Amino acid sequence: MSRLDPDDLTLVTGAGGFIGGHLVAALRRRGHGRLRAVDIKPLDQWFQRFDDVDNRVLDLRTKEACYLATSDARYVFNLAADMGGMGFIELNKALCMMTVLINTHMLMGARDAGVERFFFSSSACVYASDKQTSAAVVPLREEDAYPALPEDGYGWEKLFSERMCRHFSEDFGLKTRVARYHNVYGPFGTYDGGREKAPAAICRKVIEAQLSGSPSIEIWGDGEQTRSFTYIDDCIEGTLRLMESEFPGPLNIGSDQLVTVNQLVDIVECIAGVKLAHRYKFDAPKGVRGRNSDNTLVRQSLGWSPSRRLEDGLRETYTWVYAQMNQSQNEPSLTSGSKLEFAQSR
């Protein structure tokens, strides 16, 4: 392991978003005194913001902004992306594809600024869809991304950007690290507005039913589609371990605890102490039928793999979402969800 020097400038893009905000917080706890945080969103809409960090509002779709962001940086964590849950990425394929501009310009800026290490946050959406047609999915290994047949829009952008990282490393000597995140969830993230992912969305729906007295909630699809969900603390730990390792990636950073969406709902209902009728919306965006992470390579490469149980992570997520939603209707939380026009955050 090559531990990052806390005295050197570390840049986190997408820092106003969910994963980016947690990453900045983790780096501060580790003693990194020189941090630059960048996002397109106004500062008052960042999920987490710290006054002792160089916080900048920049549109990283432009080359000029990427060169400003990477100036003097030694380490770069690029988490900026136009993304969201299935309801967003299935209806905004072109917007998701355009994120390729961000990573391309960020790689160019990092190369020309003499950055030592560059981290790119990819996604399990890069995996070939013909390997995800059964709810009883075989866990996905890193080589299962090829022959390429990723999720339209978002998945293709991520897979292309992975290759860009590889070739910048080969051609220019920029050390790149690539993680494939699997459905990251936890507190301080979007839970409404259209970009939220399944765990936050289910927490919100159960809480809405609690607060309104509704006897039922809506579930997209038949609820038998399967996924694994990765708690944010595991995501951050895996990210930092990979960045400090000599393994270039791509590498799965994901839980291998497979559940159906119906089971996910059952867990949240148990936490909330309610039992609701399920209304299934069969024409809603559902994504692939099944997806799970094979963690063989991450254990071999990093001597580690995600360990937080879904039940425990969901309890913390539910508690945070409930606190946000239980606020006065006249004082909406700034962290309740990012507006669609502000894209560059994870």
C-alpha cells in the first residue's frame, strides 16, 4: 500500500453529492489538511460542506474548469457524473452519456498538472446485460464487462471512461484506479426528486405511508428483481484502499448480500414497525433482472471486502431520511434531493 500523503493537495469532484461528500469527510478525519472539493451545484445545496476545505463551484463539462480544478493537485478522486437511480438513467440516456466529457477533460487536466494518482468512480452498470437476465444471477466478475453490452447511456459512458483511464495510464504514465460501485446507499444522499436509488426511495415511501397513514406503497416491477446494496462506509473504505493500492482496476466495490426488492421493502418495514400492502407498477423502469457482486478479486487484491449487513445500513439510512422528512413543511431540508439541472455529483 502507498498511503496518500495528507500534506499534498487532494481533489474530490462531485463533492457536493452523496459519495463525494462522505469521501471529503473521511479524508478530513484521516488528517488531510489540503483538500479541494468541486461540484456544479451551488454551495448551499451540497449534502456535506466543510469550511476548512477549498470548496469550488465549477462546471466540469468544460476543459477550462477541469484545468482549474486539477491545478497543483497530487491526487484526484473523480466522482462527478450526471446520474441517479433507475428512474433517472433510463429516461436520460443522452445526459448520462455526456458525462464522458467530464472524465475526458479531468484526465487531460490531471495529466498536464502532473497528478500522481487518479481515481475514477465507475459502476456495475458496465456489466453485460445478457449476464443479468435472471433474478438468481451469478455474481458478476470483473471480466464479465466484456464482450461489451452495458446499460444504455450510463453504462456505456462508464465503460468508455474506464478505457480512457487505462489508456491514459498506458500512454502518459498517469496512475489510474477504477472502482465499479454496486448500488451505494446511506445517510446524506438523495431520497426524492427523481435521482434517488432503491434503498433511499423505499425508505421514503415507507415513511410517507407512516406520516400520512396510507396503508400501502408502490413498488416498481414485480419486486422479485434482485440486487446487492453497498453501505456508504464500505464504499469509502474500499475507495481509499484501492487508491492506495498498486491494483489499477477495474475492481468491484460492492456488497455480495443479494436480496429481492420485496425483501428490501420487508427490511425497511421491519425497521419502521409497519406492514404495508404492496402496489406493483409493472411498467416502471426496472433495469436488469438480477445483479450481484463477485468479491473474489477485491479480497485477493486489497485483503478486504464490504462487510456491513444490509439490515444495519438500512436502519441508519431510514433514521436519517425520517429525520429529514419529519421537519416542518415550511422548512424543507437542503439535503432532501438534488435538482435535476445540477448534475455533477455522486
